[in-house]
Amino acid sequence: MPSFEFRGRKYQGGGIVTGVRSAPTKQALAAMLRSESILPVQITESAKQKTKKKAGRAGSKDIALLSKQFSVMLDAGLPLIQCLELLAEQQEKPLLKDTLLEVRESVESGSTLADAMKKHPNVFEPLFVNMIAAGEAGGVLDVILQRLSSFAEKAVKLKRSVVSASVYPAVVLAVAVVIVFIIMVWVIPVFASLFTGLNAPLPAPTRFVMAISDYAVTFSLPLIVLVAAGAVGLRYFYQTEEGKLYLDGLLLKTPLIGIVLKKIAIARFSLTLSTLLTSGIPLLDALDITANTAGNSVIAKALLQVRQEVSEGKTLVEPLKKSTLFPSMVIQVVSVGEQTGELDQMLEKLSVYYEDESDAAIANLMTMIEPILIIFLGVVIGGIVISMYLPIFTLIGNLSQQ
């Protein structure tokens, strides 16, 4: 339950009273204070509560479920205030619960639902807020919430696709690097001491692996620090606009993975834009929101350029043609949609097509990448093992000849 700091005046004697109390809303706390013969002068959210509220973000799954529940309640004829109160009671996460209570409080004070949600960007994204505003203006809030629920579910699926396409190979490579490092630092030195005692000439592959092992043992700590510093530096570099553009562009150009990420980005673009246009959002606003939720800064930059040219009087298909990011199929579908006046429906069909294409591309990627990684690990680790056993084989061959 939210906590509030209050300052009040006693009805009898006029003494000042201050403190911190927990209550569902500010109005509930004010009523509680009046029942104790205290006139509330000021009620504000406690500093602890503000800090708690700022921490974290709402997940796409949470928003999808929230939208579906909200839509069902409104469709059943429940008043908006009651819907928000019931939704808050059902939430297990404090962030969502507190946010919904504050939204309810703002709506009770005369604010629109969209304006109330706009105060909480860590929970409700611009896309969500703009669609709620369109639903309120058109009197179809329940329908808009159904679309938002469907959109959020598809967005979760696309996000999962991105994770599947990028995390699996990264994890396998990271494990391989750790295994090779352990072999070089702890296993190879044992063989090196054994070979030193034999006083026998060593083959070139063995000397090469032992030299790398000596280097890894000598500079193991600096190497670990360097890798950690590189990871931190890469993270900060990605937080800059130039870094994000460079790394996102590099990912799109990466063999195998880049094709999958591009298809996922196009599926997200067409899904977001079609959902916004169907909900009555103007094209320029829809392009702006779509760029902000693109998930890839290169795609976002291209969409903002498209928006700029559309605002200058060009059709949507003209700037899309100039960009090298959008395949000819996307251009053709958008062109047909503009000519027939059914751009939202054509984009929806395009999103379904590219969702299926993304799933197929990910399946193909996993099919191709598994043998590639197995061959890579076999060559690296197998090469190390063979290079360590070559002197033993040579020694056994010399002994058998004597």
C-alpha cells in the first residue's frame, strides 16, 4: 500500500500534526485524518514511496494481461474508476499496483485516462498512451484495449524471437571461451612440466599452444580485467547515440543473425504502424511512435527520416524506397495500401507474413548454427588436445623403433 507524508491541524487547539501513514489513496488518508479530528493541510507521496515507484519497469506480458482484463471489465459495463480499482487489487507487483491507484486518483480528480497514464512512462509507453487517448476520443476504449492486448502479446513473441536469435550463440561462444581459458591456465601447464622433464624436442603445434598457455598464465588477471573493462566500455558506448547506431547497424550486417533481426524489425514496424493507424492515430504521430518503439536505432533513424519527408507532403512509399532497409515487398504492400486507402489492413497482413518469416528464419538459424558451433568447438578444443598428445605419440614411436 502506498505511503504518504502528511501535515495537518487539530480541530481542537489548532496544533500541527505531521507523520507518515499508509493508505490506498490521498483521499482515503484525508478521510482517515478527519475521522481523527485532524484537518489535512498537505498530503504528499513519501520519499521512500517515490524511490520505490521509480525502480523497475513494467514488462510486456504484464501490459498485455492488464489490457485484456481492462477491456473485459469495460465491455461488461463497469465504470472506469471501478475498473482501475479492481485492476489495482489484482496486481501482485507493487509498481503496477501503485501506478494504477495513482491513475485512479488522477481520473477521480478530473484528468483523462490518457493524461493520467502519461505521468507514468516507466509503465505506459507512448504507444499505449496515444492509443488510449484515441479510444477515449472515439468512445471505443474497450476495443482499443483489445487491440493493445493483442499487440502486446505479439510484441512479446517478437522480443522472444530476438532473444532466441542472439542469446544462444553468444552463450555457447562465452562458454567455449571460458573452457579454453581454463584449459590454457590449469591443464596445459601440467603437460608443459611433463614435457620439460622428458627433454625431448616438441612439435610446432605443441610449442605454439604452450606459448599461448604461458601468456595466459602470466597475464591472466590483466586479461580478465581487460575483458571486464571492455564489456563495461561497450555497454556505455551503446548508451550513446553514435554507439547505438554503430552497433545496431553492425548487428543488421552480421551474417545469419542480421537477416533474422531485420525480419523481426520489419514485423515490429508493420505491426506497430498498423495497430496505430487502425486505432485512428494520425500517420505522422504513428510514424513517430513507431520509430520510438522500433527496437533498433538504425530502423528508428530511417523511420524518422520517412516521417520528415511525409510531413513535407510526400507519400509514405516515396521515402521508404530511398531507404535500403526495407525490402521491395514492403514497398509494394505500402504502395497498394496507400492507393486503395487500406494501409492499416495491408500493414497488418505484412506483419503476419514477417512474423511467420521470422519464425522460419530463426528455425533455420538454429539448424545452421548448431553444427557450426560444434565444428568450431571441435576444432579448437580438439586441436589443443591433439597438440598436447603429439609429443607422447612421437616418444612412443621412438621407443618402439629402438
